[in-house]
Amino acid sequence: MNYIGSKLSLLDFLEETIRLVTGYQDGDPYVFGDLFAGTGVVGAAFKKKGCRVIANDIQHYSYVLNKHYIENHSPIDTSLLDYFNELPGIEGFVYQNYCLGSGSGRNYFSDENGKKCDAIRTALETLYQNKEIDQSQYYYFLASLINSIDKYANTASVYGAFLKHLKRSAARPFQLELLPIVDGPLGGEVHLDDVNHLIREIEGDVLYLDPPYNARQYSANYHVLETISRYDSPVLTGKTGLRDSSKQKSRFCSKRTVAEAFEKLVADAKFSYLFLSYNNEGLMSLDTIRSIMEKYGRYEVYTKEYRRFRADKEENRNHKGNATVEYLHCLIK
């Protein structure tokens, strides 16, 4: 997925720095916490290395993606793939609320792709509720549906707005494609929780934190995927069809609350090593981060320049350049 804050391009930097600071090598059986897990890129990489991963996010679509990447392992029966792809479309919630042909006024998906998404999502839920598929299959197919349908979205990159006319990729007939299965000897566990609550309930060796950097809430940027994930027929409001996300507002997206929430997280963390990804344009200043982390142990920082998320250019935001600096703040407690 083309995801805000994705660390896919920074994985080598993260892995090398964590290895340098901790001394842990690939295959060492330590507990790795990934508590702002997003699409699961980082947690999956460390699961593959041999870690037991504790993943968490407050967004349900993220929870589903991580339930697959972190908790699933080979083999999983995928024989239903053709069945799902051959289903005729139905006029379900996605079509009725996110497609122009329904009269909703919204153009997130083509009519046919919206109907196909509804058919697959409805069939998947029925099979699971009737115990015709197990939990591993359910989360595998649901995670794959979330990842696949995003490739057909008629947006610039996120779901804050839709395009007036269907772009070429959104007009293609939808096909469900399966995600890879990530195997690891220790597996892990996945939570759907507020990070400041969960941190008091878990412990481990390496804690990786990748919170939002700015005031843009993920609940608004990916609200359509949240609805497809939950498929809970929410009341939608406004031109863009936002769902109520009042319980998913992150304190890390507010300049007023971010420092307090971060310090509480650091103070409560029962991990030997803590790593924070943040960039030079975030709500917390580098001095603020340093002053907080230094209270709880030995502090170090590493940097890497990388290209910014491309939605910034498309949405005509004013930035000084095409690159930003990623900081990996390290704390040895």
C-alpha cells in the first residue's frame, strides 16, 4: 500500500541501527514491540528475523493487516481465491456509499469494483460466521482484500478526497490478490488498543515507535479502508463520507498533547531498548524528544535523508524540498 509514514524504504536503516545499538543478530529470539504498526512492514521484517512480535494499532484495517502478517504462518488454505474472484457483484455498503452509480455523489471506486468489493466482503464474513473458514483464512483474505482494493481507489493517494473522473488504475476490473505469508519461528500477537494503555500490559526487549508526525489523523486519511475492514454500515457524513472516528483520535496528532503522551509512553515502557522514528518536520521538536528520553536512560540519535511521501506534492502543500530527514532516536533504559 502507498501509505503515509511507511518505513518500507527505510527498513535497512532501521535494521542496521537496531542491530548496532542492541547487539542483537538475526535469529536471536527477542521480543520486538511495534506499537504504531500501520501496514505491518516493520513488524513483519522482525518476525522474519526470528523475533516474537507484539504489534498494535488503533485503526482496524491495520489490525487486520497485522493479524495476517504477525499471527499467520504457513500453510494456509487459499483454494477459495478463485471463488471470490468469480463472484458477481452486489449492491452493498461500498457501492451504495462510495460509488457514483448509487447516487451517493462519491467516486472512490468504479461501480463494478465497488460491487465486487461488497460481494467478496459479504461472502467472506458469511463463511467465517458459519465456521466454514478458520481465523487464519479469514484474516488472510480480509487483509488481502484491504490491500488489493486500495490499488483500485480513485484517489490521489489517500481517502481525504476522491477524483472527479475515474483514473486508469481505478477503471481496471478488480481482482483479489493474496498477500505474502511471513513465517517466523516465534510468531507474535496483535492488539487493537490505545498505545498508552497497552504499554502498561506488555513487556519485551526492543520497542519500536513510529507515531504520527503531524496533525493529519489516519482515521480521516483511510476512513474508507476502515469501513471495508469493519463492514459495520456506519453513518457517513459530508461530501467525502467520513465515519465517526472520535474514539480513534491520536494524541500524537496534536501539538498540545503529543509531548505528554510520548513521555508517559517512555516512562511506562518495560523494554530494554526504545527506538523512536520521527522526522525534522514533526510536531515535537528534536530538543523536546531528547529532553524527554534523556530522563530515562542513555540517549543516542541516528539520521537518514529520504524522499517525502508523494501525496504532499499532489495536494500542493508548501515544503522546502523533496526530501526530509528521518531521525531514529534511541534510548537504552
